[in-house]
Amino acid sequence: MRNLYAHRHRLSTQGATKIVDQNSKAIYLVVGNWGRHQDVLSVYAISGELLAQIKQRGFGIFPKFELFLNTEKVGSLRRINFGNRDLILIKGLNWMVVGNIVNFTYKIYHKQTLIMSLQEVMLSSGKFLELTVNNKDDEPLCLAIVAILDYFASSSQRKRNSRYQLQVKYD
């Protein structure tokens, strides 16, 4: 088990995000963008080897995504949102992601076994996402899932901000 760190809100933007360990050593690079059909986010080892991908396959309130380990499809996920609570079912892996979109705390389970926990932490250089992954082999897939969670949180925050601005404007 080890902790990995990524800058908050960078995983959901276009470009590349460096993922580091607790010693600030670069471990992974997450590259890609979101928002359009067929968009892809890829997780690379720092050496450049492609490890995992997540591809957007559908739109709407509950968009569909497919997960790939190396180049093999291993699962598909759909999000079910209950206000501030999230439930994401990952068919194929039999994983379940549960969490709170407002305070950005999530856990990934396989049946009753904890795969990963995620929380936002404040470090000296800003807000980071702290991933605690129990099995090193699951890290690339977990990073792809966290990128989707960050995307959902960022888009939800934009919606909340625009509603707030409309209320202030008309008050």
C-alpha cells in the first residue's frame, strides 16, 4: 500500500498531470482531455509505457466510460448521482465507487475489499488528491477513475457557481 498525490482539478483539464509518491518522486503521467464523445485519458508510467486508459463513450446526465488496462478493455462504468453522494458501478471489474462529491472523499471496493481511498489534502504547495491504493497493480486503473471523479466534481462545481451567480444577479 502506498500513497500517491495529484494536483487537485488538474486531472480533469487538458494536458498532462504528474502523479508523485509521498517522496515527491514522479511515478505516473496522466494525459488527455474530456468533454467530447470519444475523448480519452491515458495513464503512463513515468518511463513512457501506456498502462491504462479511460474512454468516454456516451453523453447525457450519466455518461458512459470504458476502462482499459494496457490495450485490453476490462470494464465500463456508469455514474449514479444522489445529490452530494456518488455511486459508480464498474461492470467487468465488479468494483463499486462510493463517495461525496462536495468534500471529495471516495472509496473503491471489490465486494467488501477496499481497493483505494481518496481524499483532498492541503500540502505546502496547494490542494492535492491523496490516493491510498492497496495493490500497486491497481494504481493505473484507480488513477483513471480518479480523473473521472475530478471531472465530475469540476463540472458540478461550475454548475453550482453558475446557479449561485444567477441567484445573486436576480436578488
